[in-house]
Amino acid sequence: MTTLQLIMLGASAFFAFKVYEHIQTLQDPEDEQNNHSDNSQSADAFSPFSAEDLIEKADEAFDADDMQKALALLIEANTKEGQNPDVLFKIAYILQTLRDFDKSMKYYKEALEVDKNNEYIHNSMASIYRQNGEFTSAKMHLNESIEIDDQNAITYYNYGNLLVDMEKPDEAKEMYKRALEVNPDFDEAKEELEKLA
């Protein structure tokens, strides 16, 4: 064999070995997808904080009136621990505070699917429906809230406000009175009742 033939044989062997190595690293697309999902199992793969830590930090941000930070932390917590009604409620509440009512309602509905007996979710949804002029839906959620807890003064107060908007002052008075029966120190209910006197 000439030197040129030996070089060509060596080069061919080298390239054949490299092709063999490359083929060994290739995977069936289905296997690759499974491995990819294993590597990125969840948000845990990229976030060092637990859902509980994120919720705690979000509560601190909320108390400091940093709504955007609180919202971002809660959304990350929701990614890590989905279907937590408290997290969904907090996200919805912040979005409602930021006046993003459509997204807020989406999260309230998700929270309600998980926790149907949460009077605060019903109250909050009623508030958005009332604001949008959807009085029938608002009334339905306030009735649900009263069925869950008939000793929540805020529900009666909210119901009174709805009835004022519906131009039913006599019924509104009754709701404000019921709010005051539950909580005699409820100043806002006293003020609204005085306006209707």
C-alpha cells in the first residue's frame, strides 16, 4: 500500500468511527420526547424556591403593596403547585385589584372548581359581575355565599350594594340591617343604611 492509500484508509476509518459515534447519540423521537419531559419535569427544574416559599414571598410583596411582584410570585407558585384554591384566589384578587377583570374572573372560576364552598370566591365573583352590570350572576353568587356562611356581614353588605345598583332600596336596607346584626360595628353598612333612610 502506498502512503496515500494508508492516509485514505485512516481517514475513512476515522470518519466511519465519527459516524458511528453520532448514530449512537441519536434517539428515537419518542424516546427523546420522554427524556426531554423527564429533564424538565416541572417548574422545579428551574426554580430553586418551593411553592410555600413563593407564596410567603408573595404575601410579603402584597403587604408592601408591590402587586406586580406578588402576582409574579403567585403565578410561579401556581406553576409548581397547580390547583391550589388559595393561590388561585390570591392571583384573581390581585388581578381584580389591577383592574384586569377578565383574567381575574378566569382565576376565580378555576379556584371555584377546586373549592366550591369558598364564600370569598363567590363574593369576589359577585363583585365583578356587579361591576359589569351582570346583576343576575352577581345575585346568584351572593346567594351561594350566604348558603355557605349566613354569618358573614360582608356578604350582606355586598348584597345591599348590589340591590342599590338594581334600584331596590327597600331590599338593600334589609341587607344592610342584616350586616349590622352580624357585625354591629360595621361602619360602612351604617353609612349606606343612613343614605337610604
